[in-house]
Amino acid sequence: MKLSGWGRYPITKTQTTYATQPGLVASSIEAEKTTQIARGLGRSYGDSSLAEHSINLSKMDDFISFNEINGQLTCAAGVSFAEILRVFVPKGWFLPVTPGTQFITVGGAIASDVHGKNHHIEGTFCEQVSSLKLCLASGEEVECSKVHHPHLFRATCGGMGLTGIILQATFTLKPIESAYIKETTIKTTNLAETLAKFEEHASATYSVAWIDCLATGKQLGRSLLMLGEHASPQKTEQTQQKPPFQDSQTAKTSKFNMPFDLPSFTLNSFTVKAFNALYYGKVRQTQSERLVHYAPFFYPLDSIQNWNRMYGKNGFVQYQFVIPKSAGLKGLTEILTEIANSKRGSFLAVLKVFGKANDNYLSFPEEGYTLALDFKMDNTLLAFLDKLDEIVLHYHGKLYLTKDARMSEQMFKQSYPQWQEFQKIRYQYDAQTCFNSLQSKRLGL
Ligand SMILES: Cc1cc2nc3c(=O)[nH]c(=O)nc-3n(C[C@H](O)[C@H](O)[C@H](O)COP(=O)(O)OP(=O)(O)OC[C@H]3O[C@@H](n4cnc5c(N)ncnc54)[C@H](O)[C@@H]3O)c2cc1C
């Protein structure tokens, strides 16, 4: 079958095996010794879950145990974040870290070492994982954690499926008192103000800014900064006259569907500029507050099924980089100016602050600012992104592997200095003979 990541670029021919139980993973590895890679729900954007053979774990989705006192959950790697929320929010528990979609698997979250809007406080998802079970190239299953096989653990967390197949994991959910978020929106007029507001609200549990990436001159970097706190039951009942967990089982997702590919001319600098002006303009006050269900706060895009078709049949590339705080204003200004001058619109332009890096070999977050942008694929895009790469490298930044579809080997090796330690672990466990993706080949792993 033909398969792609969420960006629908690139597309490749793949044979897929659906693993429904751990024993089948080992036999599938044995049967396909050559080039295979794990796949969850395919929400990585580029080619990290693409290979000649893919082992799909999304049907291996059992909950194994839950400790109601401390929130420790053990589940199979194919359990989705959406399922965890559906089951556990009504019981008063929430994911400790969640990305901007709930349609990902636990295995995918670990392999990408995903981050959320609370990285500055909680770190990455893997920092909440106490142990995981991995199926190696030999078919052997090993339990690893910070104590047992710590190097294998560090290589697997953020290792893009290149050390083996994650079968199950144990991590801790966090207690909540309602399914609602107290959201504060702050409207800023330029980039310096946006960064200053992030600093001013560094203690907010969740923070994220949508940037109008086509604004130029004095308005460059104007944004809507969204802050969030889990709401108390009193607040929920007062404001909504609803019990604290009502609606949590029917997470407000997938109301709309994008039934077909939009023609590629639909998205252009005029339409994106018009959308951005409307979106920014609809917020009138400099600061406002509201109570929202967790779904629209964390997962606004999940409400439109197949929204990735909006970019037309050629797909799109998501470009997400991080640059150190010291380079922040200068580096971001240079990149936003380059984008605005190129007249390439991105509906999505999301800025977050990262806290300290962890010690996983290929983990993405590092203390600084991270910006994610979507660009429609056309025949000049790749050359344009090469230009952005130069700026990112100049400011000692790097790109996020789970979003990547086109980074050069040279850029990868320069910006992920621990790649050699990572390779050593792969060789130690013979993983390179078995687990390879289109991405790992492109990056010279
Ligand atoms: C709308 C949207 C918003 C997003 N927002 C964020 C965000 O805010 N923060 C963030 O960090 N990410 C974000 N992402 C990216 C997403 O969280 C990651 O790509 C995640 O890894 C996808 O999980 P998946 O189950 O779909 O994995 P896939 O896309 O199927 O695979 C991703 C990688 O994980 C590996 N993998 C999957 N399952 C296993 C397994 N069982 N064992 C070993 N390796 C495995 C694959 O080989 C591949 O390398 C977003 C994606 C979308 C579409």
C-alpha cells in the first residue's frame, strides 16, 4: 500500500503488518529482517514511520494496570492518548504531557519524546515514563528504565523507532479536578512583546502563542499568547453550571471533515494573510479570560478530520526548529522576516518556550524558543527551507525529527551532537540490521 506521514510528503510503497499482541511483533521482526520500522497513528509529519515494511502497533491497545493512588498507568504501546483521556478524565486524571493532537500512540509519543505546552514546567513525555518494554532485533523483550539498560532507555526515548519496537510503557498521570481549562489570551503587537509576555508568565502551567507570520515591520511577530490552568470544580460550576467532568467523555473532536484535497491554489499568501488578519483581529481585548473544555484548548486541529488535505494533493512540510534563548529575538526576527519576504503563508505558526533539555540522545527540546510552521509543498519549497536551515544552524538551533521530511545528513549530524553515541547503542543491540526508516537512511544513521 501507499503510505505517508501526516504531511503527505513523501509517499512511499510499504507492506504493513498489524501487530495485535507482543508475540506477533517478534515473529514479524523475524519475517522481515531487512528494513522495517514501527508505526503508530501516523501523526509524525514526514518519513520517520516509513520503510519498506511497517509494523503497525495501533491495534495493540490494552490497558494493563492502573494505580488509583499515585496515577501510575501501564499500557500497551498502541494505546492512543485519545483513549487515555476518554477513560481517565472522568476519573480525575490527565496526561502529564500532551502534544497538539490526541490521535497519537504511547509508542509514538515515546519514540518522538513529545513535548506539550508545559515543557518549561514538566519537560517531555519521556520524563514521565518510568519504564518501557522493548522488542529488540533478536526478538528478545527487554525492560528498560533509567536504572535497567539506561543507555538503551535514553536511546529509545526520542529514538524514532530505531532501537526496536516499544511494546508497553509505564508512566504517571496527573490528578485534575475538572475537564476544563481556565484560558487567558493575551494579544501582543510585536515579537519583543510576545517574548516578554512569555517571560512574565513563566509560571503558567501551559503557554503557547499563535504568531501572525505574515505581519511585517513594526507588527512582525504579533501574536495571541494563550495561557492555561486546570480549572477548579467551583470555577466550572459557577461559570458553566456544569459538573466538573461533564462532556469529558464526549471530547469535542472531529465535528468536521475535509472530504477531499483542496486545489493547491486555495492556499496562497492572500488567503493566509486574510485568515491571519481575521484571526488576530477577532480578539479585541489585550487580555481576556474564558473557561474551555480541555479538547479545544489542547487539540484545536483535531476538530477537523483530515485537515491535512487542506494543503492539496502535493502535501506540506512542517518546519519546527528550536533556537537557544540567547538567540531568541534576533534569530526569530531573521526567520520571520525571511518567511514574510517569501510570501509563503503558514496558517499554523506556533511558538512555545522550552525548559531544560533532558539527556535522551536524540531528544529535540532544548532551553529556548521553538516555532512550528506549515508550508504547502511546491517546487521551490525545499530550496527555501534550506535557507531557513542556514539561519537555524547559525543560531545553534535544530529541527524536530518527528516533523522532518527533508533535513540533510550534514545538518542533522551538526545539530544532534549525540548521534554517534546513539549509533553505538544501535550497534550494540544490532538494531541497524533491522530497524531503518526512510528518514534514518536520509540522515545517515
Ligand atoms: C496536529 C498535530 C499536532 C502535533 N503537536 C505536537 C506537539 O505539540 N508536540 C510534539 O512533540 N509533537 C507534536 N506532534 C507530533 C506527534 O506528537 C508525533 O509525531 C508522535 O510521535 C506521533 O505519534 P504516532 O503514534 O502517530 O506515531 P507515528 O507517526 O506513527 O510514528 C512516529 C515515530 O514513532 C515511531 N514509533 C511509533 N510507534 C512506535 C513503537 N511502538 N515502538 C517504537 N517506535 C515507534 C515511528 O517509527 C516513528 O519514528 C503533532 C502532530 C500533529 C499531527
